[in-house]
Amino acid sequence: MSSQAHDDELPDFTIVGCGLAGALMACYLGRAGHRVVLYEKRADPRKAGAFEGRSINLALSTRGIHALREVGLADEVLKSAIPMRGRMIHDERGALSYQPYGKDESQAINSVSRGGLNVTLLDAAERLPNVRVVFQHRCQDIDLETNTLRFAAGQDEETVVVRARSVIGADGAYSALRERMQHLGRFDYSQEFLGHGYKELTIPAAEGGGFRMERNALHIWPRGHYMMIALPNVDGTFTCTLFWPFEGPSGFDALTTDEAVRRHFETHFPDAVPHLPALIEEYRRNPVGSLMTVRCRPWRVTDKLVLLGDACHAVVPFFGQGMNCAFEDCAVLNECLARHPGDRAAAFEAYEWKRKENADALAGLCVENFYEMRDHVASASFLLKKKLSLLLYRLFPNAYVPLYNMVTFTRIPYAEAVRRAAAQERALKLALGLGLAAGTAALFALLHRYS
Amino acid sequence: MSSQAHDDELPDFTIVGCGLAGALMACYLGRAGHRVVLYEKRADPRKAGAFEGRSINLALSTRGIHALREVGLADEVLKSAIPMRGRMIHDERGALSYQPYGKDESQAINSVSRGGLNVTLLDAAERLPNVRVVFQHRCQDIDLETNTLRFAAGQDEETVVVRARSVIGADGAYSALRERMQHLGRFDYSQEFLGHGYKELTIPAAEGGGFRMERNALHIWPRGHYMMIALPNVDGTFTCTLFWPFEGPSGFDALTTDEAVRRHFETHFPDAVPHLPALIEEYRRNPVGSLMTVRCRPWRVTDKLVLLGDACHAVVPFFGQGMNCAFEDCAVLNECLARHPGDRAAAFEAYEWKRKENADALAGLCVENFYEMRDHVASASFLLKKKLSLLLYRLFPNAYVPLYNMVTFTRIPYAEAVRRAAAQERALKLALGLGLAAGTAALFALLHRYS
């Protein structure tokens, strides 16, 4: 059991969690001249291999790229990313249809490797002389009276006690720091699970290298109550994710025998089966993850503690925005700290004020997009609506931006994007109504003339 | 550290928490012939004095009375209760107006002492030879693999480990057992606080005994964003509860000096001030409690653990239903256990299935009723609506029952009561619309005749 003592020896910021958000925040703070220590529960991924238990690739888009650019890492990250310019829909017979995301080729989301990006961020943080990273320290508790963190360190889980000036909780959806806050008075908290879980499978590269399917697309097999998606990786593989219900005939709880799994795939994902040589083996081996939305308030305790990313607003992955939103948190927190240089409590308050309604808006959008992806993405009326929407966008790019595009390709705050989309929808309905009325009037006039 | 060993020595049910719900459940189970052990964190209230930290009196109504009747305690409890037949509204000048709750004098809610009722239930439980109560055992954790409970016992907080067949979690709004379930996968949970807190004050009995205000009423001082209420006690006193916001000029955080408190009362509760001789002293001494709604799902783990009352559905106190709903839980759980004698997992599942939607419906009603009580209860249009509603009820007692009366004076499940109230509302609007149309038609006919 060890402990630090004097206040002037304390780092300016102690970050708990060295995933994507924590590592990026360390880059921001380190570049702003603060002394930063990061604690990470896992071993150094550069020595121990990839991060475990999390999705393998992620879709990086405008908000995330902006934050990476601010710390000088955007170009490096984009170099090993694969742009996905639209959705490739696979129907039950294996027929394909393509929906572009943007108004032109420049609007793409980028498939990046979680592990690779995390290493890039860690390397960048550690290059800063005032940033230090400590691995294999699992945060167990915080005493908010004295702002003392308790860790279980190393393989022996030795207790290590560390005092902190300000703690940044980037310890993820199952945050220990947030759990501590839950015991404070008047802490609003909710965790809500989808009835669906997820499991990852791999489509290997083609023989002799290269991709077995269109590389610059996000592939979707929408099947009503369940679906599969696939994102490309730089090595020519795709990572597939099954989003299936736990219960019911097409659910994980029912599909347990090799035979049932194979039959299910051959019936519902026939064109994918030839690309999944290790299907049964991977299906057996890979775990089923659950999908949780977390909301809470407040996100901070005076100048002692502030939460970031999944720790305060975990979302389900159907808008590809979890990481992008967390990176935007880092950018906003950095901005608020710069605006209130002498007053961290004020900075943390301003940060929460700016982010909370946007995180709530995103959480709702992510659940809605799940229903869109699995149910509607393949329907004719949905495709028509999408086409019309993109057409309007091309015709009136300043007046009409589809919600998906505002969320993915702009930095308009999420809540404002939702409000703008609703206003656009109303205006469109009015225009259609007026058009209909004008048409009807014209028809009557014609009839009158010839009657 | 002690431990129990053999399965056949284990009690049939281990109840954690010996508040109102836990003690009543013990009566039900004991009477049904089960061996029951109850663990309570506090000392025996019959030796140590009243239960602390909770409201002093409660409104017992039809659902609660039904459950007490099933265990043979209703008459005894009602003997020391004070019927409240309506709301007595105190306006800012001290003028009174009275709103009856029911269609006649027989419909009343009953002010009972929490402490007294708890002792009655404990006594009844301990009279059963197969029920044992253990005090000063604070539940800290449950291991759901082995169904082992860990307690901190006595003043030395000695660790006591106890195995259980089936655990019933009646450990209240801050349930340790529910918190353990929160760490299982796919446990939906939310805790939500009102921006208002509460503080209790006492109106003593009149000199020479007797009540200083109307005894058979629930007194309300509605003031828009805040209010005070008072319930009578058998000793001639009233327990007042302030429901004030934490923040803002009329909030607990602002009203801290004796002078400010006195001025606030003299301005806004002038007729109460003469009845509150110890106002300042009590205001200073008594704590401010917070008001939380808890929702969760599931309420159970196989046949090992099931939650009851506040532990799975804490509500805010504005419908006087928290205890009544918890007692109804006990009645339903008892019924489900009787229907599935060999299969506790099925009984617990049936119980959750029957109660969850009703608990959710009640949670919503309780928050709505807060806004009704503090904002509308004094308005002319609200009074008119209430009068009209009660008039309809008297005229068509089988067809129209106001929502308040369904909740308070029937055992119609809460969710069904909400649906029926909505249907009644629609029918009423239709009837009013038809009446208006008929009236307009008649008017036109008249005008036509005389034009």
C-alpha cells in the first residue's frame, strides 16, 4: 500500500481509463501544459496484444476527426482507415443494393481499428514529457472527501492509494467512478439494455489478398428483428457483427447447436456463408455482448471529478457515434478548461452544460437508428425517402441537410441537429401540402375550363 | 464469522429488511406454514425507540387494508388510525376550503404511524412459531452463485455469512440486494430525483389535548412551486411536511437563516405559524430528505432472490401509495407462491409479471400528483373539475370512477386504472362534444324558426 503526500507534487489531472477517450484527453491536457497521470486497468496493449472485450473496428467521422486534428493526429489516423461511402444492403437472396451516405464521394465514414487507434493515442500521449501512463491499475473506488483513488495494481491486485487534484473519469460504460457518484445524494442514473446482443465474426481476406466484398462500404444484412453488419479492415478482412435478440426463434438463446446456426445462416445470410469459413468455430468461441444505454446527471463533483465518454453517456452502436461523441467531449472539455483557467469547477460545469443535452439527444438517435437499420433499410419506401432526402440535400445544400448527415458529417450539436431535422420535416410536409393544394386547384381550374 | 451449513436446515425464506413490507411478508409466509428468518439492520424498535430517518405517518387505504385483513391485522391497525375524508386547502391568507376524497363519508384515507404499524407487524410476525427476527444485521452483499448473504452484525459490525434458499429483498429504496443485481448483465435500472426535498415539522396538540385544526382531513398549503402538508396523529399532533425545491428563492438552499425562515412562513403559511411554536428549532434540527423514483427489471433471479416494495419500485410520496403498493406486492407474491407450490422460480416470475407494469404506472402517477397538489389543487378550474368528477361518480358510480378514487379506494390494478381513466376522459369529451353539437343545432333550429 503506497500513497502520495504533498499537494504541490500532485499531477494537475489524474485520468482513470486509458481507452480512446482517456488517451485523447491526455493528449489535449498534455499539449496545454498540464501534468497528467493516466491509470489503466489493462496491461500495456503495445506489449500485451490487442485490447479485449470490445468491438474490433469503429466508424470515425467528422466530430472525431476534428478532435484528432486538434491534437495533430488526424492525418496519421486517416492514413490507415478505410473510407465507407455508403451502405451496401444484402437481401435474403444475396442481391445487393447501394445507398450512398453523403451528397458526394467526399462524405464518408472511416473504418478504423480500435486497437490501432488506441495505440496511436497512447504513443502520442506518452511522447509528451508531462504525461505519464500507469498500466495494470484497476480503479476500485474514490473517496471524494479527500479525492483519493484506490487501485488494485498488478497481478497480485495490490492496493495502491493515490491522491488527486482533479480526476477525469474515462473508465467506460461500467465506470467505477460513476458508481461511486451513484451513492451521492440526488444523482440521476439509468442503465437500459436492448433485448438484442452482439457477436463478432470474421470474413478473411481473399486468397492472394484483397477484399471479398466491396471495400468502401458498410455492409448490412437487415432481416427485420435481427441483422448482421460488416466493416472492412486494412488487412483485407471484414469484421461482421450479428445483432440478434437474446430470445425468440432467431435469437442467441435458441441458436446454440452448430446445425441450427448453419441452417440459420444458409437461410437468412446465404451470400455471407461462403465468406465465413470459420463460422461455426467463431460462433462457438466468441462471446455475446449486451448493448446498454447509460444516462446520468450530474457528470461532475465540484472541481474534484468529471466524467467523460461512455462513463457518463454510453450509447448503443447503431449510429457509429459512440467514439465520435466521446472525442467531442474531450474537445469541449479542453475548450472549457481554457476558458476558465483559474476555476475548474466552473469549467466542469460549463462542459456538462454544453454536453448533457447533446449526449441525451444522441442516445435517443442511436436506439432509433437500430430500428431503422434492422427494419426499414431494405424497404422500398425507406429507399425512396432516402433518395428524396439526398436529392433535396444536393439541390438545397444550405437549406436541407438530412439528419444522418448532420450527425455524421457536421459538428452541429446533436440536440440542435435533432431540432433542425424536425423543422425540416415540418417544412417539407408543408411544401408537399401546398404543392398538393396547388395541384388540386390547378386540376379544378382545368376541369372548370373544359366543363 | 459464522456460517450455516446443511440445506435442510435452511429456512424456506430469508427476508432482508424488516420495515413495513418485509414484516408483512413474514406474516403472510409464516401463516402459510413456511419457515422464515428476517434480518433487520436496525435495532429492535420496541426496545430502541422509533424507526429513524423516515416519514412519521402514512396514509393507509384500500389496497393496504386488504393485505392487512388477509393476515388478520386490519381491525387492530384501523383502531389507531385517523380517517381523513378530504383535503383541507389553506390559502395564502389562511382561508380554508374543503374537497372530499370520496363519493361519501365512507371513503377515507387513514393516517397511521409508521413506527406503530411496524411494531404491530413485527409483533404479529414474531407470534408465529415458524418466524424468527434477527436485528442489527445490515445486509452488505449477496453471492448469487451460492445464495449466501453477508451481513455486518451488531455495533462491532462483525461479518456474518448466512446461506439462504430463497431471499426476499425488502431492504428499501437503497436496497443492497438490488445494487448487487445491477451488476448482473442486462439489468435495467433507473433512479431519478425530484428537484424538491422534504423536511418534517410538528404541530403540537392543543392545550388541554385535542387537535388544533380539523382532524379528519389531510391539510395542504399549495403554493405553486412548493407546498406544505399536514397529517393528524392520534395524540392530537399533526406532522407537517414541507415539500420545497432545493434551489431558488423559496428553496431549502436559500432559506437558511432563522430570520429568512420565519419571514417565509409568515408570508406564505401565515395561519400555520401560530401552530408551530418550535418552528425555528425544528427547521434547524430536522434533516432535508430527497425524493427518488426507482424503476428496475428484472425483480428476481431464478428462485434465489425476489425484490419487494421500495427495493424494486420506490415512488415519491404524493399519491399516498408507497406503502399500499408494497402491501399489495406482498398479497400478490403470497398468491403466486400458493399457485406455484412446487416452483418458486415460476411464482417469482408470475409475481413480477403481475406487478411490474402496475408499479411503473404508479410511479408516473405519483410524480403527476405532485404537480397537481402543489400547482392546481387551489385553482378554481381544478376545483370545478374535481367537483364535476365527483358529481359524475355519484350519478354513475358504476360507469365513472375518478382516477384518484380507483387508485385509493379500489384494488383495480394501477395500470388498468390509468387506462380506464383515459377511456373515461375520452368518453366525457365525446359526450361534452355531442352535447355542444346538439346545443348548437338546437340554437340554429330556434334561430331558423324566428328568422
